[in-house]
Amino acid sequence: MNEQDFHLIQSRRNFFRSCAGGIGSIALVHLLNRDGYAAEPADPLAPRPPHFPAKAKNVIFLFQEGAPSQIDLFDPKPELRKWSGHPLPPSMTKDLKLAFIKPNASILASPREFKRYGQCGMELSDLLPHTATCADDICLLRGMRSDAFNHHPGQLFLFTGHMIGGRPTMGAWVTYGLGSMSHDLPGFVVLSSGVGTSAGSDNFTNGFLPSIYAGTVLRNTGDPILYLSNPPGISPQSQRARLDAIRDLNQERQASTGDAEIASRIHSYELAYRMQSSAPELLDFSKESAATQEMYGINQEKTRPYATNCLLARRLVERGVRFVLLMHASWDHHSEINKLLPKQTEATDQPAAALIKDLKQRGMLDDTLVVWGGEFGRTPMSELRRPEEADNAGRDHHPEGFSIWLAGGGIRGGQVIGRTSDLGLGIDEDPIHVHDLQATILHCLGMDHTRLTYRYLGRDFRLTDVGGNVVHKMLA
């Protein structure tokens, strides 16, 4: 070997030695991308393709916090009248999970009248006259099952797939998987109405996902977000200069640490700046027709709060928001159910039905999935917290055989899936577990629930935990 050949070899060796880290990094990024473990993108809410072609692009989840009574709304049980006021034999109630009452509590028959609606002949309560007009668009699940029978764990289970806090919620998983189509609004928005709460912010937390995927709570009056408006004396120019300085400092810190949470913070600052223009317009209903506002019930005192949120939900998905969670409390009727339940349906029935009709007439229902339901149902037995008072009976928590309905976004409407026993104690046909519901919602969005994972503490987590099956009967 002569001296010239020796120098050529050395040059090649030096080249590979100097660029080995770069080649290794490229290979590592390729492997991480393939397995879904790559670092967060520069814009963590940039739209991302689904696993397969999707029917739904957005979700509006109408969460009825506190657990509505399926026996009085969706699942008629005339057999209960034979037992009303009397306890059932122990052999029929020994396996029930009950929160407050004993298995020998007396049966409480529903006073509601059920009729068949739509071409499908769906039986619904007289408390839901507006929802009844949408029967052919609704897929009613009467055989829902949850593992939880108390509110906080039940809500956690519905939205995170687990009864222990600290995990990402459904809206966070969806925006993590698909990003958002909105540039000026958050990808996951939360609206609330009613009185009372249980899991609260645990229903829309990002858990161990980056904080950009947490739900953003919007108010339906005043500034949509507190402190969104600039204080007196702060001009747009000075605010922009301040944000630019903060961004530069954050970018410098991120470059030295590699902390993905800093990218989330940078994005949040920029999004908040853009929202100062877009969010106030969101609450301006002046361009909505009088007929639309009347359909929702905006101008009626009883329906206004929920109607405003339902109309906001439509406007949010219209602007590309990926997941909207409407949390309406006040459904926890342990007492006076015959008095209090009608108040809730009077406040929510018209707006919920209007949302379906409005989405449909705008051609948006086909790719917007609407879900209505609570964390579990109510017992056919009565609960008497103040037995000395007349008509004080309510219903306890019931995780076996409650009802949820879905419409649009890849769901086949005009059908009832599942059948509970004659007394509503259990499920006789087509039980659907909460994990099955979660898997099916993700399927409508084009995501395989077993592939939507996030590595944390050395383990791959997913919304459906280690269970869940897509319910193909529900699909269009």
C-alpha cells in the first residue's frame, strides 16, 4: 500500500466516523416513527392521517354527568309495575353491584309513557319528544356495561378506560392520534352546564400525554377563556413583542433539554394569541338565523345554557375542532326522580335533537360523530333517602344494562342494539362494554384502538387498556 492509498482509506474512515451519529440518528428516527414512538412534531396539533379511511372527522360527546335513568328514558320495563312497591326475591338480586341501597329495596316502576317513533319504531319516553323526532338517525345501545358503580371511577372509566386517575382522556387520545384541523382554536374543547361535578377536570385531562392535548374549557358568556382579552394599556404590538421574546427563550431551552413539554408551551402561547381574534367571533351568534336559534332553544330560559353549548359545539367542529365535550351535570337522582328528571330533559332534549338536525341539514352529520350518555345507569329498585316525605323516591347506581346513543360519523342509525332483562337487572342480548364503545368510536375516526398507544414508564398505554372490540353492528 502506497502513501496515497493510505490517506484515501483514512479519509473514508474519518468520514464515517464523523457522520456515524447522524446516520444512526436517521435510522433511529425511522424505527421510532414506524413504531409510533417518535418525538412530538413542531406543531403537535398538526393534522395527521388516520390508520385507515375514516367516516368521522370530529366528535361531539354530550356527556350527561351523574347517570341518567335508562328505565325512565330509553328502556321501557312494563314488568316492573307488577312488582312496584315490593322487593324482589334474593335469588334475583344477589349479584347486583349497588352503591347505597340494599338488594331487598322495593321496585320503583316508571310512570313514563313510551311510544314508538320513526320508521325504525324505536321506543322512547315521553320525556324525549324532540329526540324522538331523530329516531331514524340514532343508534340506541341498551346493553351498555361498566366496571364501575360510583361516579368518579365511572367517569374515569368512560373517558380514560381506567378507574384510577392520571391517564389521558378520550379527547386527548383523539387529538394525540389525529391532531386538529383548526389553526385558531384548540383541538379539544370542553363546555359545561348544570350543577354539580364528580371527576371534573379528570374527564378532560391529558394525563401523561403532552399538555397540549388536554381539553380547553370555554365559557359560553363573556370572554370564552378567562384573561383572553388584553388588559388596558397593552397594545397588540407590545404583546407580540413579548410573545416573541418568550418564544425565543423557550426554543433555546428546548434545544438544550429536548423537553417536549416546552414545545407544548410554545404552541399554547401562540394558540392563545390567535384565539384572541377567533374566540370572540365564535360566541357571536348574530350571523345565526332566528330559525336556527329557535330550533336550539337559545331564547328560552330553561334551555338556553345547554342550547348555547350545543350550538357552540356545531360552530366548533365547523371550524375544525377535533373533539368537543359537553358536560351537563344534575342527573344524579337518588331522590325525587319523578320531579327532577323532567327538569333535566326539558333543559337538554330540544338542544340535543337540534344539534343532530342542524348538522344533518348542513351536510356535517356524515363526518361528525355525536355521542349521548352518562357513566352508568340507574336501578329498577327505589332509593328512599327521606322516607317520611311523599314522592321522595330515587334510583341508585346501576352499571349493568344502561343506555347510550350515537348518531352520524359512520354509525348506522334507526336501530336498537342490546336487550336487558324484563326487570332491567342485567343484559340478555348484545352486551357492550365501555371498552367496546371506546374502540368503536376510535374506529369511526379511522383509528385502530390497539395501535393508538403511548409509551410511558416503560409500557405502551392505550385508551381501551387491554380490552375492547369494535361493535360492527353499530357501523354504517
